[in-house]
Amino acid sequence: MKNTKICPKCNSQNIVRVPDNAHRYLANSICITRLAIVKRVPVARYICCECGYVENWVETQDGRGELKRTFG
């Protein structure tokens, strides 16, 4: 959905992007803990407003690199 702007389930083009908000209590980010420092990698959500299908994306190369170093 991120790249095509089309829902893979229902083919709708009614897609919205919901960015992560690190200041929100229940942010949609992934927590990374290194040496007692808590870091978060933001995760953007793409939602089909027709069928409700959701995709989560780590949009930055830095974020993906942090996840690879921590969990890979």
C-alpha cells in the first residue's frame, strides 16, 4: 500500500498514512534498549479506509539498521 497506494485486499485507493507519534503514550514504535538507553524506532501505519487492512512500515534506513543491529 505504501508504494502502490492501492489496498492489496480490496483494491481501494482510499488509503491513509498514520505517522508514529513518539510523544503519545502508546506510540506504534518498536522499543530498542541498549546499555540502559531506551530508543524507539518509529513505525508508520498505512490503513485502507474501505476494508480496514493495515500495513506497518519502518520508513527510514536508520530505523531498519537499528532493528537489524538489535534483533538481527
